[in-house]
Amino acid sequence: MLSNYIILGLIFLPVVGFLLTLLCGENQEKRISQIAFYTIASHFFGALGFIVYWLVNGAMPINLKEYILYESHSYVFLIDFYWDGLSAVYCLVAAFISFLIVRYSRYYMHLEKGYKRFFSTILFFYFAYNFTVLSGNFETLFIGWEMIGISSFLLIAFYRERYLPVRNAVKVFSVYRIGDIGILLAMWGSHHLWHDNITFLKLHNTHLVASVLAEHPLTSWFIGSCLLVAAAAKSGQFPFSSWVPRAMEGPTPSSAIFYGSLSIHFGLFLLIRTMPFWEPQWVLRLMIGFVGFTTAIVGYFTAKAQPTIKTQIAYASVAQIGLMFVELSLGFTTLAVVHFVGNAFLRTYQLLVSPSVVSYLIREQFYHFRPYQTRQYFPLGKSIHYGLYLLALREFYLDTLMSKIIFNPFKKIGSRLNFLTYRNVFYYFVPTYLLGWLAWFFKAYLPASVIYLMPELAGAIALLMIMKAFSEREYPLLAWLMVVQGHFWIALAVMHNDLMDWQELLWYLSGVVVAGWVGWVCLLWLRKKEPKYFNLYRYYGHNYEYQRLGGLFFFCTLGLMGFPITTTFIGEDLVFSHVSEKQFVLAFFLSSCFVIGGIALIRIYARLFLGNHAKVYHENPLQSS
Amino acid sequence: MIVYLTPPTFEQKVVLQHLHHYLPHQNPLKDFINDNVLKSFQDLPFHEALLTASTILGYKTYLYLNEYRALYANGKINPLLFQKIIIDQKGIEQWDIWEKKLLEKDYDTSLYNRLGQLHQIWTNHYHLNIEKEVHSFLFRLIGSYIDQGITLKKFPIKANGFLEAIQQLDKNSRWIPFFRSKRVKKLLHEPHISLQSLLDILVGDEAFYEQYLFDQQFAHAGWSGMVSVIENHPETLLDPRPVSLHDFILLELLLEIDALDTKFGVGNWEPLAKNITTDIVPLFNPVEKREVFEVYALWQEIYEWTFYDQVLRGLQLAPQEASIEKKTDFQAFFCIDDRECSLRRHLEKIANVATFGTAGFFNIEFYFQPEGGKFYTKSCPAPLNPHYLVKEKNIRKHHHKRDAHFSRQSRNLLGSWVISQTMGFWSAIELAWNIFKPTETPALVSSFRHMDRHSTLQYEHCENGETQSLQVGFTNEEMALRMETLLRSVGLVENFASLVYFVGHGASSVNNPHYAAYGCGACSGQTGSVNARLAAAMLNKKEVRKLLKEKGIDIPDSTQFVGALHDTTQDEILFYDEKILSDENRLRHKEHTKAFTEALTNNAKERSRRFLLIDTNKSAKKIHKQVKLRALSLFEPRSEWDHATNALCIVGRRQTNAHLFLDRRSFLNSYDYRKDKEGKYLLGILRAVAPVCGGINLQYYFACTDHYRLGAGSKLPHNVIGLVGVANGIDGDLRIGLPQQSVDIHDPIRLLVVVEHFPAVVKEVIQKDLTTYQWFENEWIHLVVIQPETKQLFRFTKGNFLPYEPITQTLPTINGLENLWTNSGENLPIYLMQ
């Protein structure tokens, strides 16, 4: 029992620190850094002490009693925590590194604008991290996972008055979003697979797992693949690698903690956590090995050709994680964990000392200079050699690939809906939507084939709405409304699908309505104030003048994208639980809605409130700075 | 600034020249030198230049209007001077109007600028963010081509130029498309490819070509400037890479066409000039006056003179000179550097010493080659081109330790597989250790490692060591010549004490890509230890003394010279060649060493008041320990404040300014007008003061007013690129100027040079050198002469010396400065010291 309290303490201690920093004034450097330092220091020593105690007492995995967050006749949302060797390692590594980084940043960040924001975000991240590594089921893990995404976004866009950090933050967020959907779909799949909320502890029941796998090989494979997508996205594996160096826009210690050590190794964590599930499936093992191997090769070549130190460290690290994936697929779990710890420490340190590289290497050059020679990779001939070099320099086109394959199609379809404007959208929306509900009320009178297709139809419309929101440039309000409507159509789709009751519908839509309405008012207000600087063609940086409004709108954005601050978060999960295991198409529509919708929303926020300020009565950075 | 009309036709050579002229002139990091970032506008008067640069290129060149007003409201600006300067410049009848304008009137303070008018047509009309499409790849290409050691896989082609390298790369890698558009691919290999032909495709109207190129290049002034510098000074890269602005622009034009072709298809887009809908203001059209800039200029002057006025009054209040100069125990030469200002004060307080300030290369210009070094470093002001080489010999230990964290293997695949599982764990310990107990690491840049203290220097001329262009060592005559000038310029030609010190300086820091900015400006950013040691060695030489005696400088046999190095970050000192001292002098030296040490400790305490995280109530010794740690701490972005707060340069005898507390804000150059009646040596001094001190001052000034475009911004997110520069993140442009962390406490005011001499002499002297004259004439530096006999002041305005009457009458007197160190980090007023 004592253990349970300690584990809960370990999870929620950072929240206390986080909330305390929020109470501090902008310039109370000393207080802010002390809160952060003591929070994480006590967390570190607490974790250390607990681990010793736990080891002495037999090191048995601990599953914390479930907390029911929501329950209806067909669905339960459980919060569940779990502690085992893996959690212990991840927890301790993070505590140690964060402990050092917080101390480091106390001096490093001195006099920097956003000192408070930095420490608050770090603590928030730290909370999210512990929440994730100690989670006991997918639902809990997903909450932490989402929070990590947001704290990442905030730290990459730390220098929010510049173009590049903001653009890259949106980019990274988009990739994370793809990962999120992997988890969402995995949850959907496992819901149907186990007919129960599966905890990670239960996954260790080999007998149970074996029987389920034998029964549903395809679904199992699907779940595993979704997990792999999530893991690859989060850990910067092929084909998602290009976000990692682009995330290095914040202050160096934040890059070190996020992309050097902690955040980047989450994919590995997810795989190890779910290992009992995919390990028996050799196809999945092959896939994981393949992804890891490809990343290692791509990362290796790319790292070699890059002329900037942080890019190089990023790709070197990603390549190592690729190797960890390979190790894992071969079954060497312990090796992978040891490898993770070493890599985390090494990269953190390398990033922190990266500014020293100038004086160090110049001195090295001064004393040990060897004239520049061109050597070929392998005796492969010029053509292959040069081509490979060019590929490596361009990061194997992974960056362009992402937008080309994944985002451009959505943008294209969305732009077909250009006849919709802010003024006429209601004329289209209200009647069709009412029609959809009429169909639901009178479904007894409709032919079976129509009823059968209704969910997919509504889902497709929802997706169309979202795509329009994604491609909209002229009217931010329209884009916003489109996302709200998307949610309504999703609700309709699931209602048609049966089983969802009014109460559940309320859970889902209440968040949407509240966040949607407040956000809409925010936008109206901004449009009234700044009619000249109000579209989505470029970044406007209104945060410079409307900081509070920006903060409020950011909250609405989070609410509307199903972040765990409104009921919609649970609603999202609920919605999926009502999609039957055969409805792959609908599941695809819905998950695409959530991915693209989230990206569209964050983009509205970023373009209006972040980036170069449109007004030039103060010093303003160039796009390239 | 060159004023010219846009030529109707495009002349490549002329346009490239203009670009070279206007692009930033910043060297690669290892040779980082403080310089005026608006150098290209220096042929205009200061305020006009600031208006022009702002109008054309969008720089913010003054403080915010609110900031000036707040300074006034908070009493940081003297109301009397406020009145005086407005009336002087605008006339008494305009006083009311301008007072209102300065204090109340609302202005549109937007930085409208002419840059980007053409380039943004791509965004606005074609809806193509062309910079986003092109920059990232362009920076990557040039970065890996120029790279000096970061990439593990070097650019695979050695060619005679950047363009040739790209052509070969493309030709030989057919399976990976370099460009997406086939047309561009063809263009690249066309034998007659030129900027003109590409601009024909892109822009299509010759009248706009030049302006288009300015838009394009100034969208990433950092990289373009770097290319321009390397083209003009290829030797600045240890591992040379032939590159030219022409090639760089050509490639960018190709990439732009490629981006357009890809988006619209070949032939489906019109050249830019066809879609110009609004009037384009030519970049270099005469700049219209803006009233708000007049207001800025007035505020700036008032702000500056509020400070200067106190200083000038203070100089007038110098105590009566004693008729016989008192005899001193020892004499010490320091660098002119503002960081030595306070150390000299502390030393003078503790010991009976006469200190002298002079440019820290001690008038010896040469290249230095440390033992084992494959290259030379310049040990004199950057504009000089020495013909001499000095070699270090017989060192005891090599100072270059290795650190596996920077090794290639750690960024390799299998290497780092092993390393991360082994050394990774060691990293954790090392990191923890470094954070809680900073110690020396191989990454440290330490001034003491510049030269081994036990080594010998080969500085005497030696026939058989010649290199192609450099002479190894100096002949006796050459030494005597340099030493004579040195001694005469500071006025020390008699009354030599038994011991005379030459104190060079350098700095230590870790994790600091801008480390070169912390060194000795008079030694090209290097450490001044070799120069100090050489000056001492030369003057200890019998043959040299004999020659000097013939020239009228008689140095007694008992006098000995000692070279030393002051580390300005850690406040430590190291003496060289102490073993040559005579027995009596050795005893004296021991005493003096104590004085130096104590002065350094006190100096550290004085400096600590600006280091906000140090508790200044602690004892000087404890604080000194903490100050030392700053140099070793990875997490300390401000190991020291470097030149921040610099504002003055006093050229005159030390006894005329030693009574003033100048708060480390002044460059101090010793100069005795009585021994140089015609100002022969004054010219040499001012010739160095203007570009070195003026350059430092203006770089700080502009980094304060616009840290995005004229400064490097916060250094916290910086990423090192190719060892030549830093950028934000991985896709950013190279940053120029000083980082935010260097200028946090700096007040942007120009340098005031005060010379102790007769105005007529000074006027004649400065007119002898046109470049130096321009600094003063255009008021990039203020110049005031103090007449040594009457203490009357003359301010140099528009080519003439006009009398200046300070408004300040009295200055606060302070007895014992110790209380000041514990109080605040603010700039302190000028005090008279008891």
C-alpha cells in the first residue's frame, strides 16, 4: 500500500511544482528556479529511494488500483498505473537528467525573456513524462502522450516571435499527431480484441495473449502496426526522422532534454511496454527490425553529411534508436534498455557542450590539420558516391516526403471546397446536418442499404469538413467552424452506428461546444481589432499585443482537439469504442479527422498568434533568422 | 555609403561590388572581431546614416522612443542638458515645440523599409513562399561546402569554385535529382550561364535586377556576408575553399527558378516584373527625412551627453599636479582595454605604482606559431599585415587534450553503438560533475593555454628559418624601433623603476562560440601573452638598450622588464621568465606579485556586482573563487561582461584621470603631450583607437538596438554551423554581431574620445589620416580635446574645435569604493575619489 502512495506521489509531485511556478511573477527567477529544482530534486531522490526499497522487497511489478474516470453501459475509461523494472529505469533516467538540466538552466536562462515559461513547460513535460512511463493501460498512456506533444510544441516554439521555431513546432506537432492516431487506433483495436480494458500487467499473461493472438491474427497485427507507427513517429524513426533536427529550435538545454534524451526514447518505451503482445508475432518483429534498420542506415549517412552540430547529433541519436529497435526485434530487451540509458546520457551531454565544438575543433584543426581529401564512401564509383552524398545532405527527402504523401492530398481535396465561405457555410451545413438527424430519427423507414452506409457517409462528410479546415487560408473563422462541424458530423456518424446514447453524445459534444464557442468569440474579437492582419496566409504574431487572448485561444484549441482538459477527450475515446471492428473505413475517416483536425487547429493558433509580428514598430526578425 | 542611381542596364561587376560593400563583413568565428556593423554607411554622418540604414534595410538603429522617455522620467537623463541640446540644435524659439515632440507627441515608429519589395511579390502574387523553398537547401549546400570540420563526410568534390563543384556534383549523380526542373538542370551546365540570363527568366526587366538581388541576398545577409568575406579573404579559413558571391547568387537564382518551375510548370509562370502592380521605390533613392528620426537623434545626443558631461567636468577637476613626479616602486603597462581600467585603479591603490595603457600588442606586430601548430595566428590589430613570424619552442606540455564527446566515432553508427553503452554512462557522471563542481575540461578556452609558460620564444632574427613571405624574428634595430615608439607614445622615457611589467590579457570561457570576441582586440582577438613577453624580452636585451640609448632613452642596468598575462575572466595573472630577474628584483617582484594578486581579488569583487547571481556581501576572496568558476561553467552564457558598458576612451596622462571613478567604462591610453609636442605619436594612437575602440563600441551599440538583424540574438538556441558561424536551429541564416547575452547591461551610447593636448595640434594630426578623420568628422565617435594647461574643453564639431562648457558643476565625492560593489548592478555615476 505504501508503494502505491509513493508511486502516486512520484506521478503528481511535478504537478505541484508546475502549479507553483504558475503563481510566480515573470521576473522572479530565483523563486521559479528553486521551485523547479527542489521539485525535481525531491522527485529524483524519492524515486531513487523507492527503487531501492522496491528492489529489496523483491522487485515485483505493481499495478495501481484502477480509477474510473467515466463509465457507461458499454464503456469504461480507466486510469491505471503500473510500476516495473522498465518504469523504474525510465523514471530514474529522467529524474537524473532533469535534475541536472534544471540546475543548468537556472544560470543558463538567466535574464532570458520567458524564463518562467521555460521552467513551467519543463515541469509540465516532466509531469507528462512520469504520467506516461507509469501508466498502466493505453488510456492512461494516451493522456500522458498527448501532454508530451503539447509541451514539445511549446518548447520548440519557445522563441515564438520568430518564423522558423513556430513553423517547425507545427511540423513536429503534425508528426506527433500521426503517432497519437496510432495509439488511438491501437486502443480501438484492443478494445475489440480483449472486450475489456487491457492493462499492461495483463499483457504479461502469456497464456491469455497467445490464445487471443491465435484467435484474431489480423486484428492483432493491426494493433501492433498501429503501435509501431506511434513508436516510430515519437522516436523519429523512418520515415518520420526529419522532425528530430527541426525540433532543435528552443534553448539548448530544452533540446537536450527533449530530443537528446527523454522524449525521443518514448517510441522505444512503447514497444518495450507492449512487447509481450507483439513479440510472438514474427511479422511485426520483422517490421520493427526493418524500421529500425532502415533508420539506422538513413541516420548514419545523413548524420555524416550534415554541416551543423545539432543536426548531426540528432541523426546520430536517431540512428542509435534504430539500432535499439533492431535489438528489440531480436529479443534483446535488456540490451536495448542499457543502450537507451547510455544514449540518453551521451546525447544530453553532447548537446549541452555543442557550443564548445567551435573552439575544440578549431584547436584540433590548428594542431592536427590534414588537408581536405575527398574519399569515397565505398569503392562504388562516382555516381553512387555523389548521389548518396546528395541524398544524405537532403536527409533522404524525408522532410518533403512527409508533406507530399500525407498532407498534400488532404490539402488538395480540401481546396476543392473553396465554394464554402464564412458567410454561406451555414446554409450548407444546417440543412444537411438536419437531414442527417432526420435520417436517424426515421431510420426505421429507410432502406437497409442507406442505413448501412450512413455512418461512413457522415464520417466522410466530417473528414471533408476537416480537410477544408486544413486547407483554408482566407478565413480563420471558417476553418475554426469547419473543425467544430467536423465533430458534429462525427457524432452523427457514430449515432447512426447504433449504441451511442444521449449521455455519451453529451460527453463528446459538450467539450466541443464550449471550446468551439469560446474560441469563436476569441477569433471574432481579434478580427474586430485587427481586420488587416487576419487570415492564414502567413504568421501574424498577434501574441505580441494580445497575450491573454492568445492564451485563452490556445486553451480552446486544445479543448477542441480533444486534449485532456475537456470532456471531449473521453468522448473521442468513446466514439471509437462504438466503431465496430469491421468498420475499418469509418475508423480511418475518424482517425484522419482527429489527426488533420488537430493540425488544422494548431495551425490556426500558430498563424494568428505566433511567428513574426505583422506590425513593425519594433525590431523584427527576418524569416531566415 | 555610395550614392548612385540605379543603372538602367544591369552591370554584373558593379552590382556585385555594391553587394560586397553593403553585406555584413563578419569573419568566421575563430577570427571574430568587433567591428561596426554599419560600416557600409560610415561615409555618412552618424544620424543620417542611421536613418538611411533603417529606411533602406529596416534596421532598428535607436532605442525605443518610450525607452528614452522612461530614462528621462526616471532621472537618468539630465534635464539641463535636455534643454541645452534642444536649444543649441533647434534654437530658443523652437524650444517649446521640440520639448513637446520629445516628451509627448505620438509618432508612427514603424520601421518601414525598402528591402523586400520585389521579393515579396512571390508570396503576395504567386502565393509561393520562395524563401522557404530555397533557403534550407541553399544554406545546407554552402554550409557543407565551406565546412571546416563538423561534417564527417566532407563535400565530395574539390573544385576551383562553388559553382564548378555543384556542376560536377549534379553531373555525376544523375540518379538523384539535384533540381526538380529539367530546364534548370540544363541551365546549370550551359557554358554561358550568367546572372543576367537567369535574371531574364526570373525578373525580366533589367531596371529591377540589382534591387532584386539585394532583396534576395539580404534575406539571408549572414550567409551572403560570409561568402563575401571568404571570397575577399580566403586565408580566414584554415582549410581554404574557393567561393565567390557570384557563384552563390547564381545557385540561388537557379534554385528559385526550380521552385517556380516545380510549382507552376515550365513556361506557366511570368517573370516577376510582369506582376509589379505597385510603385517600387528604388532601394538607394534619396532618403526622406522623418521627424521621428530627428527626435531620436536629439534624444540620443541628450542621453550621451548626460554621461559625457560628468566625465568632462570630472577631468577638469583633476588635482593640482605636483611639480616633481614622485618616485614609484614599479611601473606596469596594461592594454588600453576597458576591462583593465578597474584593475589599474585597484593596483594603484594598493601599491606605489605608475600604470600605463597602450594598445595590447605593445607595438610588436607578428604572426605567432605555437609549437606543434600547423598555422600562424596574427598577434596585432587586424588591419595590419605583419612580415614577422615568432615561433614557440621547447614546450613542456601539450595543451591539447582530447575529449571523446567531440569525436567522430560518437556520431558514427557502430562507433556510437559502443560508445553510448560505455562512455554514455561516463557522460552522466561527467555532466553531473560539471554542473555541480565545474572543472577544467578539454573544451575550455583558456588564455593560459595560448602559450606554454616554460617555452622559449624564437624572436631574434634568424636567417635560416625564413618562410616564403615572413621573416623569422626581429633584428635588433627592428626591436629598438618598435620599443622606442612604444615608450615614447606613452611618455615613459626616463625615471624607469627597477621593475617594469608588461601585462597582456586574454579570456577564458567554455561553451562559447564567440570566444574570440573576448580576447585582446589589439591582438586580433588572440591572447596578448606573447606580445607582453616579447616586449619585456626585447627591452631586457643589451643590444636593444644600447640602440635605445643612442636614441635618447636611457634605461638603467638595474631595471628589468617582466611580461605577464592577465586573464580577464578569472582575474588571475601569470608572469613569464621570472628566472632572469636579479636577486634584488626577485625580492621586489615577490612583493609586487602580492599587490597584483590583491588587486585582482578586489577587481573580481568589483566585477561581481554585475553578476546578479553572486552574493556580493561575501568576502572578496570567496567572491573571487566564484568568479573563477564562471569561466569553467558550461551553463554560464556570460563568463564575463567583456566590453559591455564601454563608452569612453581617454588619451592622456594617467595622473589627469586617476582621480575619477570610471566604472570600467573607459579605454585608457597613456599619452604625455609634453613629450610629443607635435603630436607625432598621437596619430599612431588615434589610428588604432578609432577602428578598434570605435568598432567595439558600435558593435555593442547596434546589438542593443536591434538584436535580430544587427546582433546575433539570444545565444541559447544557437547551433554551430561548419565551425564558421552560428544560426538558430538547423535552417536558420548565420547570425552576425554580438549575442544578446553580451549586451544585457550595455547602454547604447557612442564612444567619447578625450585627448589631452592643444586643439590646434590635434586638428592637424587627425587630418593626416583620412579614414581616421572620417570617424570623427561623421561623429561615429565623439572627440573632445582638453587643453592641458587651462583645462578648457573643445568639442570637435563639423571639422572644428569649439569650446565646450560642461553643465555639471560638481561631482559626488566618494571615500572608499567598497560599499559600491554590494549595492547594485546598475551603471554608477562618475565619482571623484578621495
